[in-house]
Amino acid sequence: MKIITLGKLAGEGMANLRARSGMGLTAITIITLAFVVLGLFLVLFFNLNSLGTSLAQKLQLRVFLTDGASIETVGESLRSLPGVEGLEFVSKAQALEELRKQLGERSELLDLVEENPLPHTYIVRVREAELIPGIAEEAKTIVGVEEVVYGRESLGKVLDFINTVSILSVVGMVIIFLATLFIVVNTIRLTVIARKEEIAIRKLVGATDAFIRAPFVFEGIFMGLASASLASLLADFTYRLVLERAPQAIPFLPILPREAVVPQVTLSLLGLGVLLGIVGSWVSVRKYLR
């Protein structure tokens, strides 16, 4: 279709929406509320996913070396392992000093030990938490490595947390999307029913299916965009309030800044709004074009 024709069809879709302003306003209100819930899901998803990733990044491998092991050779072997991002070497003397600080007043007990019993250690940072078990197994095979510790239970809990959040968020968003799609389909279907005679006449005079369907598609897109825009504004307002009050209520829980969340939520909602409008109108009109 030409751009001018598309413009006329878009105008017709807007006119249809204005002609049923009461019904259209009701539908937009309901869709907006659904999008608000969806936006909150997205906000929660981004923050929990960030929290899970942050916790995973704090998990590190501690590689203890045997007495007499070549520090440089072990370090080079560790760096060559796939997924290793960096190493930090902690000498026996440094480890003993850290232990003294941790013991505090009881650090004098270490004076009873004639030799430093602590081993040289490499702290290994990895790219992804999922890689830790495999890297740990490979590190154990390196000559000069006595033991590898990485907090197996903590890692399992973090990975389970990330997976659970991802699954629940996706399931919740799919349910809301389908419920909203149902609202759009039924709203546009009422318009189609009211204009089914007009559709039949257009088909008789040779109008193509795409030409007949276009105004309804634009109507659905306008409804989706309007609802998504309103929901984005409400999500932004709500997130600003959360950022103001959360540090006092839950100071131990890191929250992503507005710039890292709101633009993504807005783009996601607008994209879903367009998708809902297209799919909803397509489904509604299909029956009357057969």
C-alpha cells in the first residue's frame, strides 16, 4: 500500500475508536491496568535478575596451593581455563594477617603456632556462575593445587533463585499478555460485528482483505499504544516512589537506578502494545473475511 493510503486507513481506525469513545475508553482503561501489572512484573524481574547476577558474581573459587608449588605456573594454568576473568593471589603471610583481623582479640592464639599453617591461595573470578563447578574440577587437576573451595551450597541456591525468578516472571507475563489479548480481541470484535455489512459490501466491490483489515489493525495499535503509554507513566511514577523510600525500608537490598529500568519497561510495554493491537485485530477480523 502507498503511504497516503495507509494514512487514510490509520485515520479511519482512529475515527472508529472515537466513534465508540465510551467502549474504547473502557477497553483502554482495562488494558492499561493489565499493562501496569505487567510493568510491575518487568520491574521486579529486572531487579531480581540483577540481584541474582550480583550474588553470582560474588561467588569465587579459592584455590589452595601445596607447599613448594610453583606460584607462577599454577597462576598461568588457572588463567588459561575457559571462563576465568581474573585472579587475585593471597600469600601465606597475607592470609595469616587477614585471619588475625578476623579473630580480633583472640588473634594472640596465633602466636602459639610456630609456623604459618595457611597455604598460598588464588582467588578466581569467573565470567558466569554456571561455570564455577566445571572450572573447579579442572583446577583440581593442575599440578600444585591442593584443594578448591567455592561454596557449593551457596552457588546452588543462587542459581536456583535466578532460574525460579526467570520462570515465574515469564509465566506471569505470558498469563497477563493472554488476558490482555482477550480484552483487545473482544473489544475490536464488537466493532467488526457492528460493521459486518460494510465489510461485506467492501468485499463485493473488490476490496482486498488487507485493505478491509487495516483500519481495525490501526485501531488495535492505537489502543495498545495508548494503554502502554499510560502504564509506562504509572510505572515510572511508582518506581520513583520506590527509589525514594526503599533505601530506608530495605537498605540491605540493592535496587537498580531508574535509568536502568524505566526505559526498558517503557520500550517493552510499547512493543507489546503494538503486538497486542495487531494480533487482536487480526484475530477479530479473520472470521468475517472468509
